[in-house]
Amino acid sequence: MHSPGEFQSAKLLVSILFTASILFGAFVVLSPFILAVIWAGILAVATWPVHEKILKHTGNSHGIAAACSTALVLFLLVGPMALLLVFLSQDIYSTATFLIDADTYGRPAPQVLYKMPLVSEWLVQYWNKYLASPKQLTGILEAQLDLIRNAAQTVFLDLTSRLATLLFALWILYFFYQDGKGISAWINQMGYKWLERRWPSYVFQLPGAMRAAVNGIVIVGFAEAILLSLLLWACGVPSAVTLGVIGAVIAFIPMAAPLMFALIGFVLFAGDHAVAGIAVFAIGTLIVMLADYLVRPVLIQGGTQLPFLAILFGIFGGVGTMGIVGLIIGPVLLVLLVVLFREAARDETSIDLDLTQNMKTLR
């Protein structure tokens, strides 16, 4: 006969295996949709205050409000992103057309290269080596043709997959808007059941952190890319959208974007476009400074209470480990880590043992 303790242990083991089997099976079934669900959840949390205002204006009609909120996200965020991809594709096509034309007929070095101080001789030498005479690029790229073709196919398939995921996330987002309060109540019930007193500390921080990450990283970066692209296009810079997007991306690295605009402005200045060169450097640097050193820190730190350096770690670490979704998840995880540290600094009587306040008092 087995003792009652052994029987209880066996029941616990069976229960754990049963639960693990359900979770594993559900993960296998849902794995193709997990990324879309995560994006839909992030967008729902980040835009929920706007959805609540729309809900009030529609007479608390959840279906109509969900449709309006989803359409708003589509037209203000997803649509412009798709349009940006179209312009990027046009820039890539124009660059490829230029290279094919140069490889077919040859292109003489532009006069601006001769006016560049210090590096003019080096630039002209390499231009003449690869672009001035026909069939120079073909010889270089012939051995890498298969690799380039495979890479292009991979990028195309990846972009197609991302677009399909984003559209599917919008469909899921509609149901999150429609049933958001019920889903939130269900999650809170589980959180309170299993984490008890610990749950409020995390659940109250999470929405603000997500909204701050979306507003401060995605929205500000997107607006920055649009403004920089318009500036470069107005100043007659080729591939303006591509360079504008690159400028918005490298703006996270201190002084990298101003250096890029200084180089572009210098090239324009050397090419007898002094006004355009000064405008690119001055206005481009002003846009980057305002966006990255004023607007973005205020939006992010206002909702996360994280140092900006920690936010950068969250962004780069998140993207490096989780891909594009890590852009949001990375900073949010660091916010939860800070909450965990604060929780660990409290004693059993829930007194916050913040020694920095005591040190300020002593001073």
C-alpha cells in the first residue's frame, strides 16, 4: 500500500504533466500567430486611452468603437509605414537602375568628387575603377551573384511575412478592442490568484511602460524619419527616404545622425549647393536634437521612470535578441526588472527601504 503522501505526490506529478501537455500543445498550435498576438496586445495597450474616448463618442457601442479604433491605427500608423516601404523600394530600384546603367555604359565621376578635400583623389580613383568603364561591376559581382540573389529573395520573403503579420495583428487588434475589458479582468484574476500582493506592482507599471515605449520609440522615430526624408527631398538629395530612415535609426547613437547630416551637407556645399547643404545640416541636426534629446526622453521616462541609458540598453538588447518586437518588449522588461528590484528592497512590513532619501535628509 502506498502512503497518503506518496499518493499526493503522484497526483501532483500527473497534474503537472497534464498542464504541461496542454501548454505545449497550445504553443505548437499558436506558434505561427504569437508574434501577431504580441503586436496586437502592444498596440491595444498603447492606444487604449484613445479607444476609450472613441467608445464614449459612439455611445458605448463596442463593435463600432473597435472598428473605428482599428481603422485609426491602420490609417495613422500601418498605412504610412507601408507607404514608407514603397518609397524605400523606389529608392532601392533607382539605385539599382543607376548601377546597371553605369555597368552597361560607364559613368564619369561627378564634379563634386573632385572638390572634396583630402579624400577627392581616393574617391575619384575608386569611381573610375568600378563605375567609369563598362562591365566593371559585373566582374566583381559575378562570383557573388547567387549569394545576392538568395539574399534578395530572403529579404523579400521576410518583408512579405512582416506585412502579413502586421495585417493579421490588425485583425486581432479589433477583437482586443471589442473584448479588452473582459480580457483584462481575466488576466487580473489570474494575476491576483497566483501572485497575490505582488501583482498590483507589476500590472500598474506595464500599461504606462508600453505606451511610453510605443510613443517614445515607434511614433517619435517614425515622425523623425518622415521629417528628415522631407527635408532631404526638399534639398534635392538623392534617395531621400532611405537616408531619412537611416538618420532616424542611427539617431539612437549619440551624435551619429548629426555627423551623417554634416557629411551630406558638406557634399552639397562642395557641389555648389551651399544653401541646401547648410539647411540639411542645421535643420536635420535640429530635428534630431529636438526628437532624441527632448521629446523622446520626456515621453519614455514619463511612463517608465528608467534612465535613458537603460532604455537604450533595452532597445538594442531587445532588437538583438527578439527582432523588431524587441523594440518595445526590451524597455518594458527592464521596467519590470526595476519593479522587481523595488519589491526586493521592501521589508515584510511593506516599508520602502530607499536609502537615497535618508542620505538626502542627512545632507
